[in-house]
Amino acid sequence: MQKNLVQVSIIIPTLNEAQSIAAVIAAVPGIGAVEILVVDGGSKDGTLEAAQSAGATVINEPRRGYGQACATGLAAARGEVIVFLDGDGSDDPRHLMQLVLPILQDRADMVLGSRLLGKIDPGAMPWHQRFGNWLAAFLIRALYGLPVTDLSPYRALRREALLKLGMKEMTYGWPTEMIVKAARQAWRIQEIPVSYHPRLGGKSKISGTLQGTVLATAFILGTILRYARGQPE
């Protein structure tokens, strides 16, 4: 696939998602010239082989961190539009066109998939994850004046615009840093309702335990507060 033919790059960070990654890749709809980049953080369960067999380009990233995986995928991406998608089956790839189209038509600078505006299947989002997400969204509304309902990492935006944000948070604060920096720069940010499903096998690294959720929420809230105080871009 030539560089100038790639319109959309889908970046999927993974760590031990062999039970779900092939199904996630297979569910990506045909929306034109698309490349799928699976950025793996050291899986030991066959995730890489499953992703390659399903047709994705696999990138090994030995440095840990959700943000690090996203940044590595961004550096390798060739598409005009970037989509971030989780590899555990909880995000629904069928919403991809709804995310991408407002960007391609220049009606938005970033489109966020809101699970709270859409349908959350029973068991897909435990109470502690729901509360942490609500709190983070509330703070963004209060501190940045951006009426978001959800901080879901499922989103689309232009590659060049994202590169100009100068992302620094290499942990679970990456998606939040993206939102608050974009808000400070007065981006046109839209939300669309998306479906959210229970993950396909295994336990979530974040919401699977109360401790994981608390740690991720701490990264997220710290990012919101730092940039609200005017941390240099």
C-alpha cells in the first residue's frame, strides 16, 4: 500500500489480547484506504501472531505505557486520519465511519466516541470505572468549558494536528492530555454515541481491579489539573 493511498490509520495498543485481537481486526469495516497498526507492549500469549494472521501490521514496543504505544503507532502511521481503538473487543469498530467522516468533511477537528451517550452492555463498565470517568469528564467541563460526557480513548483526528499537540503523557493520561490540549487550542470537538461491550476474554488491566482503576484515574486527574493550571504546552 503506497503512502498516498492510506486515508485512515487505525492504531490498536495491545498487551496479551490474543483472545480478542483477531475478532477486533475482522470487525473493522471497509471504509476506504485503511491500515491497521497493532502496537504490542510485550505480549506472551500469541497476540502478535493473531494480529498478523488477521492482516494487521504489528509493531513491537518494549517500553511500557499506553501513551507510549499510541505515540509509537502515531510515528509509524501513514494515514491522514488517525483512529485509536482498544484491542479487547470493548469498542465497536462499526462506529468507525461515524468517527472519521466529520474529520474528512472538515466539520470537526476531533471526534470522541462517547459510551455514556451510547449503549453500555451489562458488565462492560464496572461502577468504579464509571465513577472515575464521570469525575474526569466533570472536571473537564468545569475547568475547560468543554461539554464532554466521556473520556473514552476511542476517537478520530487528523495526524498532522495530533503531531502539533506535542503529546508528553506516556501513561494512561495520553487520551486526557489530547482532549485538554485540544480544548485549550479551541479545537472543534464532537462526541458521537458508541456501543461498549464486555471485553473478549481475560481481565482488563485498568477496570479489572479497583487498584488499576484508581491508579489510572490518578494519572487522568493529574493530567487534567496540570494543564488547567497552565502547564507549558
